Amino acid sequence: MSGPSAPSVPPVPSYGPYRRDCPWCGSRRLRARLRGDGPRQGAPHRSPVERCADCRHVFRNPPLPPGTEHPVVRAGVRVRHGLAARAMFRHCPEPESWLDVGTGDADFPLTARAHFPYTSFDGLDPTHRVLRARAVERVEEAFVGWLTDHHIAVRLRERYDVVSLFQYLERVADPRAELRGALRVLRPGGHLLVDVADPRRLFPVHAVGLNAELVAQGCTVLTGARAHRVIARKDASASAA
Ligand SMILES: [Zn+2]
């Protein structure tokens, strides 16, 4: 278990730096997709959505701080969590081990347990909230850090039957590296769940670029090309390098 003695992780900034390049492909051709309200008093959780003109990756710029969503948004997230768990159940009904990445207070494992009562859920998060989640037994093991951290990659290598990422790739500085990290901790034949839907918006954000990257990394994508909830299987021959 990764306790407070784990390698120290810098605190997540309350409001990340604005970036001028696409976190997915590095292009600087960014277009405002939605006007956010901007950081203002009482609504620190708002930030504008931008879209890359080259790869069509959509992300919040500057990135959102974790765990500051409005209660209504959190309720919507719980519904999405339940739907995602059911979707995964159809592909993988009896996973033994599951890592939820960017788990925060482990809201997803709490919901998913209803569908997977015999599955061992672990959580990874850049903040110490995951340690609190372990203390209240929402996860069995808690890890503080990022998938790209060396100690995480080594320790969790090919360990999990399922790895889930909810609204995670949109928040991180290098989503491709984090995605490859997710595949490293997945055992061959294991399933990856990536939900890129923005719960604050009614229309889905499509996982453009994600499916192609998954195929390039040796996965079989089991969901449609325009799905906002992507389920993929890591092929047995896929390299974990
Ligand atoms: Zn791009």
C-alpha cells in the first residue's frame, strides 16, 4: 500500500496554467469551442473548453481542479458511473482486480461495487483524497501519483483486469503518456474503460484520436467510433513496454 510515506507528489494547482498547445498532439491551432465563465468568485470550477483544429481533441483550458463540481453535476456523474459499470459488465462480468485512475474520493468504485461485488477495487489519484477513500474502505489499495510515475508503473505493471479513467485524460498534461501508462498496468486480455464525456454538458465530447491511439498500442476497441465511453481490450500480444 502506498501510504503518506510514498514519494511526495506536488500539490495539484487549484487552477492549472493555461496552455497554448494541444495536450494530445502538440498543435498550436486551438479554437475556443465553448465560452466558459472563466474563473470568477463562487464558480472556480468553470473553465473554457477548447478544441484542437488538427486532431480535434477537446479539453478544458486551463484545466479543472479535481473535486470541485456542483452537487447536481456530481449526481449526474453517479448516473454515468452506474451506466459505465453496466457497460463494462457486458464485456467483462467477473474481473478480480480493478484500478480506478484519478479516483478522487473513489466515487466510481463505490457505485461499481453494486455490479461487481467480488471485485477488488484499487484507486490511484494525484491527491491524498485517495488515502481517505481507503480509510473508509471505498478502495482496498490506494496509490498517490500518476500513471507515468516510475514507481507506479513498476509496481502495478500488468496487474489489473480492468483499468478505468473517468474525465481523466482531459485533465492531464500529457494524455498520451497517461494512456500508455494505463495500458502498462493492464494485464494482457484486460479491459480499459475511458469516459471522456463532460458531465457539465448535454452533448458528448467525442473521443477523437483516442481510438486510433488504442489500436496503435495493440488494443481492440469494442465501442463505436463516436462513443464518448470507450471500452477496449488489451490484446494478449500487446507489449507493455
Ligand atoms: Zn491536437
